[in-house]
Amino acid sequence: TAPARFPNYAVARLASTVAAKAATKLLILTLAAAMLAVLLSPMPAAVLVVLLSLCRPPPCSSCCSRCPRYRYARRAAVAGLTGMLADSRR
């Protein structure tokens, strides 16, 4: 018999949450590096204002599902979940 699986919506929701969290961490690190570069360079403060204006909350799950970058992260999360489920059933 085929093993029982999570409903698709639960896996998709968990995967999109994982993708959004990973994207948020990457965004924070990228912005921190960019701000540090601006602070250490002789560029005007207007550049820092532009960088800060790029800060946005993480995208919603429907946006993530359309973005190829998040689709890859979601696939990796689902593959990890599937692997964990297979290991726990042995």
C-alpha cells in the first residue's frame, strides 16, 4: 500500500513558510552588507536612504509560489519533509 502523506495544502504552506523565512534572512544579510559598504564609503547618505527604502516585509505565500527563486526553496523543503517522513516510517 502507498504510505499516507500530508495533505498537499499543509506541505505547501509549510514549504512557503520555510521559503519566506530563508528569503527574509537572505534579505537582511544582503541589506546589512550593502549598508556597511555604504557607511564605509564616501557615498552620500541619500544612497543609504534608498537602500533602507528597499526594506519590505517578506512576500506573501501566493507571491512566493509564483517566484522561481522561492519555488526552488519550496521544492527543497518538500524533499526534506518527504525524506524525514520516509525515515520515520522505517
